[in-house]
Amino acid sequence: MRPLQSLMQSSASALSKVLSTHCLSIKLGTISDVYAVNNLINGYARSRELSIACKLFDEMPHRDTISWNTLIAGFVNCGEFECAMEVLRSMRRGGMSIDVYTFGSILKGVAGVHRPALGEQLHSVILKVGLLDNVYCGSALLDMYAKSHRVWDAFVILQHMHQPNSISWNALISGFSQNKDREMAFFLLLCMGREGVKPDDGTFAPLLTLLDGPKFYRHAMQIHAKAIKSGLDSRNTVCNATITSYSECGSIEDAKRVFNDSCLMQDIVTWNSMIAAYLAHSEEGSAFKLFVHMQHVGFEPDIYTYTSIISACFEESPKNMGLCLHCLVIKKGLEISVPISNALIAMYLKSDNRSMEEALRIFEAIESKDRVSWNSILTGYSQIGLSENSLKLFAHMRYLLVEIDHYSFSAVLKSCSDLATLQLGQEVHALTIKTGFESNEFVAGSLIFMYSKCGIIEDARNSFEETQQDSSVTWNSIIFGYAQHGLGHDALDLFRLMTERRVKPDHITFVAVLTACSHIGLVEEGEKIMDSMEQDYGIPLRMEHYACLIDLFGRSGCIDKAKALVESMPFRPDPMVWKTLLGACRTCGDIELARTVASQLLELEPEEHCTYILLSDMYGNLGKWGHKAEIKRLMRERGVRKVPGWSWIEVQNEVHSFNADDHSHPNCKEIYCVLIGLMEEIKLLNLDLDAHLEVSEGSFHREMLTDDVQFE
């Protein structure tokens, strides 16, 4: 992959040379020569000037097979497969013979558009004309099957080839590598050696992509050693794949070593691979330095470089780095690139809620928005709580016939969950069934969550039962659903069932399970589950797991345990942990610890109103009015205001929102009249209940006296 500017310059230079040659051919009178025109057609096709190539082709008085093959190859290489097929049909109608190069180009196009049925038809034609034994034709057919994910058909083709070359073997190894079939891919490497075919860079690169975990580190070293022994470690493709493989196997040091040793053969992919390795190991600072250094040594970043480095910019990244990158993108004129604009949108949405306006500005400026553009804004609205905007945007996407995928459905279902709009959620559910996305694990998880938030745990369970249940995503959703409904024992039963069925839990699973323990007060059970995470499942403890256990201790009145757990954490507590501990202090009435915790929170989040309100309420409950007044004064001085809570209700698919003493609703008079009537009825019911209790109490005393007399 070349840098953007150098690619544009080289393309312009190539076209200029073709135009000069074309002019010279006209001047010298060689324009009627078939060989000369074929070269010109090839030059225009390579420069992606297919309209000129077609015009030149049409003006040819005589054409040979090479003329047709050159035009077909040009259309295939430019992604115009249907045009290539039309040229092939014209070629056959004109009585021209089809050779191995014709089949090679068309099969390459078939692989690109993933149409194996058409490939089978071409396969039958190849058999009919007796070209299957040809290495070039057989390799193209094998490659087509491999790229169409029909690797075993490709394997059969290889077995019927008399003398398959390295290209044939590499195509098959690459096919099995893409299917993540490590055993077969490495078996083919051994077979290749037994057949006397030497491996090349196209052999090692796909094999290295299979080594993507710490347990494959030794295998990565062995393949690297074999590549060095074969003298192929200096090839770009092998070098780049080795950097990525070492990184994914957990050794950033080995990746650095390979990168530093490759200074004489580095290309843009080498730099991109090392930047990606740094980012994968959370070394954003090193990635930014490398991004700057690559430009100093003459490498211009490409689209992949920009999207990678922009994706690393969020709250914890160096100050203003995201803004600097945005400015650089504008300076380079790359804001027209949709992938780069999408990366900028994601960066602003990750930063903070106030950047939504900037994300929208970039979104509106994109001329040809793709699915990622729409889904990014849709997800952004959903994540920051602008659920109504999310629903409106989804409706607009449907109106514009934008392709809806599982990301779109997951985002809009989350918005339905946040608004508790059951009827709309059911309509989206029906749409997922209609479009065939209801079986997608993320959509299914969102459906389960939506029904749980709307209070219908039965429908949530039904959605769960209709999924394949082989992913932790759906299990996490249903366990959370039961936990939030106070059905902790059912949630724990589901967790045990999940482990029995050998579905691997993740860190989110344990957040759900610990939440279930917290809601039903299972302190010992929660502690055992927390201890088992690393020992039995190899899942490291995160901040949210500590927060769940602190909440469990707080709800159960074990404030000392909660405090000790915070002090024993291997990392510095974040605001979430401090807020959870403050809530525990409120439950247990420990005002001294609450003051200490609140001081930490006020230092971390001085603008967050919850801390002030919790501490103020505790002082009020204890009758410490002076301290309560001091907290109120501090809020006024810092300009902190309590954010009022809202309630809402869905009536006939319309959501109505309310807060305390709200008079903004158009039907507020009628609503308050009904509320007054309900309050009067409650008072009457309370009076009747009190009277009933007095009568019951009198009867109880009389029965006790009678029992006493009888006893005596």
C-alpha cells in the first residue's frame, strides 16, 4: 500500500506517459498496429482510464485475443466485473478463442465479487476445453474457490493439478488461513516441502496471520526462523506480517526488534503495522511519536495510518492530540476521505458529550456517507442519552433507504430501552425478524436488554431462548435482566447453566453475576465468584468488578469490608468506585467515612451534583443542619445545580415526560386533577386501613386477655 500522495503522483505520471506514447503512435502512423494499440489499452487500463481504453478498442480495425484479454483484465482490476463479463460475451459472439489468460482474469473477477456459482460454470467450461491441467488456469480456479471460502473444493483442484507451483500452494494456504484452520494450513506447508516446492513470501505471510495469541508465540518464532533460513525475512510482506504476529502473541519487544532491523526494506505497511502494534499494547505515546517520525524520514501516512492514529485519541490521550490530527487532515485535504471522517466522528464521540456537535458537523460535511458514518452518529446519540434523536435518525435512515445492519439495530434498541418505549421496541424487533438480523448475537442481546428495561422479563427470556446461545453476549444480557429485576437466584442459575454448556464467560458476565449477588445480599457467594475470576477463568479483575463487590458489601451493611476492599485495590479508585462507596456509607450511616470519600470525589469531579446531594441528605438525616447548609453554599459558589429526575410513560406509542412540579405538559391541568383524586382515594384507603388495624388490635388484646384467663 503506497502513501496517498505518492500513489496519486505515480498514477498521474503513468497516465502522462501513456498519453505521450499515444500521441507519438499517431504521429508515426503506428496507431493501426495491433501490438502498439494493445500496449496503449493496457496503459490506459492501468491508469484507470477505461473510457479511453474502450474508445481505442472500438476503433481498432483488427483485434486479437490479447486485445480482448487486456480490456477484460482492465475492467476486472478496476472492480468493473459486469463490464468485464459483457466484453467476454462479445468476445465469444465474435468467434474469438478463449485462452488461459481470459479464464485467469475472469476467475479473478469472480473471486472479487464472491460469485462461486458463476465460478462453477467457468470450471465446467475449463474442463470442457481441457485447460484444467494448465498451471495458470488451475491456479486461478483454485484461488477463486479459496477466496469464495470453499477451501476444500480448492484442495480438490490442487490434487488434480500435475505440477502445482508455489502460487497454487500459496493460494490454498491463504484460503485455509482466512478460515482460521491452522492445522490444515501448516499441514499444507509440510506437503509443499515434500513436493519439492520452495516456500516464498506469499507462503509465510498468511501463516503468520494465524499466530494471533500468546500461546502461539513459540510457533511465531519458528516461522520467523524458517523465513530467515529461507532468506525471505527481508521481504516486505513477511516482515510486516512478523511484526503483527509478534504483537498479537504479546511480545511488543520482538515486534520492535523486527521493525528496527527492517530499515532498508520498510514500506508504508511496515510503519502502519508497528503503529498498530503500539496501539494494541496501549502504548499510545510511542504510536504518536512513530507517526511523527515516519513523516520526518519521508513516509507520507495513508488512510490506514490516519484512521489508526485517530482512533487512539480519547480522553486519556495527550492533550489536544485529536484536534491536532483533525487540523492535519484538513491541511492535507483528506477530509474528503470517508474512512478518515468516520474515524474523526468516532474520536469526538469518545471524547465527551460536548463534542457531539463537532461530530455532527463532520457527518454533515461527508458527501457520500456510508453505513459506518450513519451508524457512528446513531450510536453516538444512543450512548450519550439523546435517545429521541437516535430514533429520529433511524427513521431518517429508513426513509433514505440506507442499509441497516446489526450495529444500527443494536443502537436503536438501546434507545428504545432507555426510553422504555415497548411498542416501538416491538416494531424494531419485527423489523429485525424481517431483515434476518434477529439471530445476530448483538441484536439478540439488545432485544433481551430492551424487554428487561421495559419490565417484561418473560419476553426477554423468550428472545434469549430463540438465539443460538453460543455467545457470552446473549447470556450476559439475560443474566443482567434477571439481576435488575431482583431475581438474583435465577440469574445465578443461568450463570451455572452457562458454564455447564461451556460458553466462555467474559468480564461483563461477572459484572452481571456480582450485580445479581448484590441485589439479593449474597455476600459469601459474591466473594467466592470474585476470587474465582482469575483462578478458574483467567479473567483479570477490573474497576467495575470492585465497584460491584463494594456495592454488595454496602447493601449488606458491611461498610468495613467495603472500605478495606477499596484500600486493597491494585489500582487507584476511579469516580465510579468512590460513588459506590459513598452510597454504601449512606446505607450504613457512616458520616465520617462519607466525608472522606466525598472529599475525594469533589476533587475528581467538582461539577458532579450527586456527591453534594448525597452528603447533604446524610447531614439532614442526622440533624446536622449547619453542615448541610455548608454543602448547599458550596454548591452555589461552584455553580453546581441538582439535575432533576424525570419520569416518563408511553401512551399509544407516544412518550410523555415529567419531573417534580412540572407544568410544561399541555394536559397538565387534567393530569393534576387526576393526581388530586388519586391522593384523596389513598387518604381514604389509609383511614380505612388504620380503622381496620385498630379493630384488629382490639380483637388481638381481647384474645390475649381471654387466653390469659383460660391459662390461669
